[in-house]
Amino acid sequence: MTTLVLGGTGFIGRRAVRRLAERGQRVAVMDVNPRAASFDEFGDLVSVMYGDITNFEDVVKAVLASRPDRIMNLAYLLGSGDDTPHFTMKLNVLGMDNCFEAARVCGVNRVVYASSVAVSGQQSAFGDRLVNEDDPMHGTSQYAMHKRFNEFQAQQFNSVYGMSITGIRPANVTGPDKVRGSTDHVQCVTLPASGEPARFPKSGFMRLPVHVEDVAEAFVRVTLADSSHHPVYNTGGTPISLGDLADMVRRYLPDANISFDADGGREESGNYLVDNSRLLGEFELEYPPLASRVRDIINDVRRDNGLPPV
């Protein structure tokens, strides 16, 4: 079986590719930055090619060259995109449509793609309750609107062409090498781990962190399934304020210099109470405790800086 991973050298993609290869799956990777990750350890199991997802011909060529059984699309611009609306639209909207259409015309029925928790908007729209995949979407940023359209377009392809396209809504994905999108919850861990101070506006601002390795595993499990019971799944995560996350970091790094300008922030937070029982139940997923993942990130950073683990 072969999986084509679009955006396969990126933050989530490189981890998903490795997990697929470790299962003995053949993987073809298409990315605009093909040298951003190395998969040499897997030999012929993983092949990498250049391709721009905003170019329909590139996507079709990648599908025809690899002849995949399924496609995983992780090629998108993480973050709001409000400062580059034209480029962001080409990548997130046109690129996603290119993926769906290339799969259709080349006879690949199974596609799994990245949506986002951003589609839900602010937590204040729902009150203090868990938000599920069937709740109304209130996200209004450029990024959120693009992901909302991606979900609509996927349903169109499923309905009109009988395809099996499934979306996954990652929450605040975290890992030692994350540099785009929501990064305050990442910097709250990585900066102290490298001995640097970290300062944030409000200690009560809420995030929903989920480790990038756990998100990669979710994408792999859903992609390897022949079909899914639902069109979209929340990854969920662990709801936590930046202040409480700072306290968690201090358990491992007592001298961590993390400060805040003010209290509050909960009322300004995006969706952080999320029901992910649909994903965890159907695909038999279980996330490690957030504290252990925080320790993993700290030790990743310390290893890269030549420091002993905690």
C-alpha cells in the first residue's frame, strides 16, 4: 500500500511519514521544500519529490508518479494568514481543492486532510461546555474561514463523486520545532528549557495543546482506515491556561523565568473545551498526559543545547 503525503517534510508531515514507514507502508512525499526533512533511514520505502500544491499539474504529476492508494494532505499555511490574504488563499483553499480534484481524476478515493480547531472560533460562543464536530462554526479569521471552506468542499466531493474524504481538526499542536501558528504555549516550554526568559501578556489565556507526535499518529490511523464513520474529527487536547502551563514547566525547571503582564485572558481565548471522543473511540487513540509531553519537549530542547535531561 502506498500513501502520498502532501506537505510531508513539514512539522506534522515528517512525523506522519516516519510513522507510516515504520509500519512498513510505502510513502511518497510531495513538498515545496523537499530537503526540509530526511527519510534516508527508510531506504526505498520513502520517496520525496518537489511539488507546489497551488499548481494543479504538480499535484497530478505526484499522484500519477506514485500511484497511491490514499492521500494525506498536510500542505497548508499554519496561522491566521490575515497579513497575506492572496497567498494564503492560494495555499489553503486552491491547494486543498487541487488535492481533492487530483485525487478524483486519478482515481484515488481515500483522502485525509487537515482542518483546524480554529473553525469553532471563540470559546465564548459556546459557554463552558465541550464543543463537538456537529456544533456551529464561528471562526472568522482568514485561516478559520479557509478551513471552514475546506470542510464544505470535502463534503461536496464526497456527495457528488462518492469519495471518502475525511478531515481532522488539530487543536494547538505543540512540539520543540513549532515556529508558526499558535506558539505561545510552545515558547512557554522551549524558551525556559534553553535557559531563556519567557514573557506573555495574560496568564489566564487558555490553550488546548496536543503534542505533534500524537497528532501525527491520529493522521496515520485515520488515513490507513479504508473509510471513517464521520466526515470530520476533533483531535482535542488538554485545556490549560498559560499560567498553569508555566507552573507545570517549573516542576521540571524550578528556575524557569516565565512572567506575565497581567491576569485574565480566558474570555479572549479560542475554543479550548473540545469533545474528541469521536476520534479517540473510533481509532483507539489515547494521549499521554500533558505533563509527560512537556517533559519530552524540555528534554528535546536541552539535548539540542547540550544540556542534561530533567
